[in-house]
Amino acid sequence: MFVVFSMLLGCSNTDYAVPSSNEINKYSAPSSNEISKFIEDNNVNVVAVENIEDVISVIIFINKGSAGYFMLYKDGSGTIRDKKVWGELLENSPVYLSGSATNYPFVTILLNEKLIKGASYAEVTFRDGTKVTKKFSKSIGVIVPYGKVINGDMQMENVFIYNNSNSVIYNKALNNGCQIGVSSLR
């Protein structure tokens, strides 16, 4: 199955980069109250939220014709910083993939409910062979963190989506760690 993907990169209201792994002690993830306030203040239509390594929080969102994610973190002074990455949602694309390959790698997966039905969980294989599985629960989207802080980058290689019978209902293999649909923000 081939996915047509359109990605527009954009940044939100700050010029701050996501903290690097050697700066981990200077930054922290916002609290649930701070995330709620950010969501309310920015009128975000939330699909999923995930705290990664207690340093960043990722929010998948969907709006008319576009989807993406915010990465939030608090700098050393306690100020919340954010980066926004978004792309166009194409009606014929069954899955919208995005994420970050640097420092705190993760993949965001957003399903097109018209084309993908009965999804139970996703499995992402990263370039080093690490496989991470995440259940969809009640949401059409999941955030799949790599699970380790890294220096450099860790690209995804494969994404599989399974139904309740453990049958593959979608797969995307990326040749040579290609970053189609994955952003790499520093």
C-alpha cells in the first residue's frame, strides 16, 4: 500500500529548539495542568498526549484538512516552549505518520477512520531494530516513543498496524531509514 504524504513544516510562537540530551537536567515536561492550559489557550483539537522521558510532552492534533503535533517543554526558567509540526491531511491516505528522530525520538500515528477500521495497536521498528508497540485504545492516534534518550538521530524503519486478531491491516516500510513523514527537529 502506498501512502501519498504531504508535509509542511512550521514553528509556533518560539524560536527555541527541543532540548538536546546533554541538556536533560535543564528542562522538564510541563505538568498536566500546564498542558491543559496550553491546549485551551491555543484551541488545540487533541487526539493524544504523551510525556517522553519527563523532558518533553507531545500532543497530536487534528484540524480541518491538517494534522500534526506540538512538542512542549519547560526551559530552565520554567517558561513553556513549544514547537509545532503539521501537514496536510489527504483523503486517500490511510495513515498520517510524523515524529522526531533526534534526542527523544518518537513517531506519531494518526488513522484515517474512513480507510482504516478496527485498528488495535501499532508496532514501530526503529533503525537499530528496537520494536515498540502501542495500543490505540479509544483514540485514532498514538505517540510511540523510542524509549531512550540519544545523541544523534534514530529513524523509524517500519510501521505496522494490527487489528484485534493480530492481523496486519497497514504497513509502511521505509528504505534505508528514510525519513518520509518524520521530521527531525533540533
